[in-house]
Amino acid sequence: QSCPKGIVTAQAQIAMRSAPKTRAARRAFNVEDLRSAAPLPETTDEVCAVAAAVGAPETDIYLGERATVRTIKQLAQRNALAEFRVVHFASHGLVAGGRSALEQALTEPAILLTPPPKGTTGRALEEDDGLLKASDVAALKLNADWVVLSACNTAAGSGTHAEPLAGLARAFFHAGARALLVSHWEVDSDAAVNLVTRAFAEMVRDPKTTRGRALQVAMTELAGSADPRVAHPAHWAPFVVVGDGR
């Protein structure tokens, strides 16, 4: 899968970048649960728009079957991940002990990437079960000015009652990130596309602006929308910049 020639976002319904909220008894993690997560085709628009804004070649864009935990680990092992100044994830975010059956089975927060093929077992499944967990992130070697975690609850702690920024955020800082864009609650997927792409567009327009100011400009534009749903803070307020990166 590659970036489309034009960026078009048109969703028949609003998708949330979180796990399905099905109620079930706590049980062990099953990789098949990952396949029940709602598809987020609009994340391709977001990733490709950001890549264009920062001038990233298409070979540095990992979509669909290329967007796996195994790929991330391999990039880190050969120090290629440390060459990226912007690292951008757009997917589902999961909180350990959260409301969904999948989250109830987790012991640490994670970002959902493409699950391994059906039938994967043993060592291969241990290496890549489809979840980029906080412990996986902490073992990476980054040198990124900005890591964008465009998913639900990425500023959450390592459990439902943990302090904020103690989960994925702390792991990415430990891995070498100098600044993060993270979310404090569930995000509307189309809102994430609009906010993130607008923030990067502002940084292209004014190379001297800070990341926080770019996010503020994007939020202000959404807050001033004539569409009441778009203008509502629930649509644009979940995200926050942590660290300046300069």
C-alpha cells in the first residue's frame, strides 16, 4: 500500500481510535481480538499528508502490511529508526485495564499495529503480536525531535489509575524522543486527521514556530468552525504537546 495521489477524507461514520467497547470478563490476551478493531482508512491520509509536509520519501512511510511491530523492531536494530526526526503513529491506542475486553487483557498500554498473519504461533508471535507495547518502545533507540502518537489515550499512564504520561509517553522519552504529541482521552479519528495535518502545515508555513504554537493554531481553526461538532472541545482538545524538542 502506498500514499494516494490526492488526500481525500470522507467517512460515513465517526470512528474512534480506541478498542471496541465490548463488555466481557477479564481473560488472557488473544491476537484474534485485534482483528475486531474498526479499520481507520483515514489514517493513510494523515500519515501521507504529514510525510509530504516534512519531505519524507515514500520508502519511509509504513502503511498496511508494512506497519508491524516486527518492522519497528527491525528498523531499531539496524539503527535506521534513530535517523528519523519525526516518528508518527496513527492507529488505535489501548490502555491497560480499560473498558474493552482487549484492554482488560493488557498489562501495559500499547499502540495497535497490523496483526501478524493468521496461524502465527510460538516465537514469531512473541516477537510480534500486533501490539507495540510500552516495554517495546522503551527498548527502541530514537533520536526524534517529535514523536506523534495520533491515537486514543496516548498520554495515559500504564494502567487505569496510573498518573498521566507514565505509560507510552514515558517510554518514548526513555527511547530518545525530545517532544511528543499525545492525547488525554478518546479521539475522533477525522478530528485527529484535521488537527495533526493542520499543525504540520502551520510548521511548514512558519518554520520558526514552535510545536505548541502550531498545535494552538490548528485547535483555534477547528474551534472556530461553523460545524458545531467540529467546534466542540471534545473534537479538538484531547491533544497536547509535551516537551519542546529544541
